[in-house]
Amino acid sequence: MGHYAKVENNIVTNVIVADEEFFDTFIDTSPGNWIQTSYNTKGGVHLNGGTPLRKNFAGIGYTYDSEKDAFIPPQPYASWTLNDDTCLWESPVAMPDDGEIYKWNEETTTWDLVTE
């Protein structure tokens, strides 16, 4: 079994689990293409040590970049930039690594400590 993303106008509209042979007989009259994705791939790394596939596991609303052959999540904030190697968005300031919980504040472009 594998995971496949339906891509229409470079946007993922659906993700399914199916055998590759399913597509031999499956008739899909809706626009777009089915592209394989890997549940175990994030940031261009296969989480179980295998071969990564298309940088990231596809999700609905993700973009498929055919030049990079990569699935890219939606940009979470306007100030974040895309890392071309991982195809993941990065904040302009690294989140503190002190074991506390933080949330991004786009207005101040800083990480705010969550106190609740």
C-alpha cells in the first residue's frame, strides 16, 4: 500500500491510500494527476532510514512543485521563508530550545512563551 496525492493546478486536493495496481483500473474523470507521496518523509528525510520521496508527505492544501519534485506545506506566516533543501517553512528567528512551549507572534516576529 502507498499514499497518493491528487494534484490539481499544483495544489493537493486529496490524499488516499491505495495499491499501485489500483490505478491500472481506476477511472478518474476529475481534473488533476495522482502523485505518490510517502507518509514517512519529512524535510527530505525518510523517518525510518529509507529513501525519501518528494521532500514531504502531501497534505490537502499543499503545493506540488514539479521542478523540485516536492510537496510544500502552506506558508504559515508571511515572514517565514522556504528552505529549498527541506521544502519546509522557517521562521526568521529560531524557536528557543529550552524545553518550554512557544507560539509564533507574527506582529513582533518573535516566539512568545505559552504560559497557560
